[in-house]
Amino acid sequence: MVQQLIKGPLVLREVGDPELLYFASLDDVLSDRFDCLWGDNYEGWDARGFFFKVERRYPEIRWWQRLLNLDVSYLEIVSVEQSRIDIRRVLAQDLGIVDESTKQECLSIAQLIQLALDRE
């Protein structure tokens, strides 16, 4: 199962949007625990640097049901693959870690994501 390949914590962004959203677990993403994922297409990276895509697949009527808290978010993972970008560098820039050559390389992807979660 694709979900078993992804290990938290995670970072996610809506396709086309540079803002990064941080989550402690995949369940937080798929259930939209914090009610912040209103788009239809997202891309993200897990603690090991795997790239994954998440999509919302339901008709517009369900969107209104969700808006009224009558239905769930219907997010699902559609693919998982090795990342083509250096997500560690992207996270370091987002977190404002200026000296990337020292601190950024000392911290794992999981530690960088956890640092962001701790700041929120």
C-alpha cells in the first residue's frame, strides 16, 4: 500500500503555491485534521525525502458538504517517488537557516520538519 511508504513528519504545499505546510503525520494530511487543505492538488515530502502527490477526488457537491462540516476531506495519495529536488535546502530556506553549509547539513529532513512544527 502506498501509504506505508510515507513516514512522518511531512511537509506539503498546494501545487503552484510556494507556502509550505507542516504536518506530524500522514493521517493529519489525509483527514485534513487542521482544516487547512482546501485545494485539490498537493505535493509533499516525507521525513526520508520521498516525494508524494495528494489529490482530492470528489464532485463539487461534496465540497459544499465539507464546508458545512457534513462530510470528510477525501484526500488520497496518488503517487510516491524519489524526490528530484533537494528538499533539505528548501526546508532550510523556509526556516531561515542562513548558514546552510553547516547547520542544514547537520539536520536531517525529519529534524528540519520537526523544527518547523515546533515553531508553529
